[in-house]
Amino acid sequence: MGLQDERREQTRMRLLEATVACLVERGFANLTTAEVAQRAGVSKGAQLYHFPKKDDLVVAALKHLFAERMEASRQIVSALPKEMPLRMGALIDDLWTVYKGDVFFAWLELVVAGRTDIALRDEVQDASLRLSVDTTRLWQAVFPELDADLMQFHVLNQIINGQLASLSLFNVLEESRDSPEVVSALSAIKEVGNFMLERMRRRDAL
């Protein structure tokens, strides 16, 4: 990569990071490309060069967050406990940090905005589906001793992440900040996860 290409990539990354900050702090409706450019410390012309439209910018920022998240997830796999129930618990603890952070709330902003914006909805849906495929394969890699097909891991992924998403919304609405109710709910989600693993193991043994 030449110096000019490197500078372009640095500019692009600054724009994506500024977009994430704006999404989380101000929401999609209040996000403007002018503010993003200002936060990123780049000219409006540079912002338009990389991302001509607001939708292009926010979807690229979401994909950037998803890619970072997947890389972080892959890094923790080797450090997970060997015992399967403890492995499930550790993985859910790691996922819970995601549902309290920028990835979830940036995604949520775009999902809500996409309800009345078909083009944006399609882009967010496509990015979300790709993430779902990647995370399903990661679940499969985390539990290699289960000779289960990808669909079974897809169901596991959907159920666990759906519960964590609901819990995150409760955490926001109640301003509970990991209250005893939230801790109890996380414990229950881990039990559900381990129940599903055991069910998958029994099915494999048939």
C-alpha cells in the first residue's frame, strides 16, 4: 500500500469511528455528515469522496463495527474454559459486554431508522445476516465436540442473542446498570444455553 492509499484508509477509518460516536451519542435522526466530518477532522469534500450519502456512511460504520467484533470474538475462543458449561457461561459474559456497547446501540439505531427507509433497511439486513452467518460458524468452532449441523448452531445463536438483546433494552429502559435482576437473567440465559447444548449432544448421540 502506497502512502496516498494509506492516507485514504486513515481518513476512511476516522470517518467510520466518528460516525459510530455520533450514532451512539446522538442517534441516527440527529446524525449529520457535516458533524461526522468535523469530528473526524476531515474536510466535507473528503467525506463526500469516501461516502457520498449518509446511508453509505452509517452502513459502512456498522460493517466496520461488526468486523471488529468478529475479530475480537475469534481472539477469545482459545482462552475459553475447557468444560462445556463454563465455556457457555464465559461466552455469554463476553457477548453481554457487546450488548452494553457501541455495536448493539449503533445497530439498534439503524434498525429503527430502517423501519421507514426501505433502502437503509435492506443494507442493514444484509450486514446483519452476514454477521449472523459468521457468528453461527463461531459457535460451531467454540463447541467442536458437538457434531451438530450449522442449522442447530444457528438456532442456538438466535435464541441466545435474542435474549441478550431483550435484556439490554430492559437495562436501558430501567436504567438498571446490571442490577440483581439483570444478573439473575444472565444466569438464566446461561442455563438455557447449556440446556440447548445438552439437547444437541443427545441428538448427536442418536
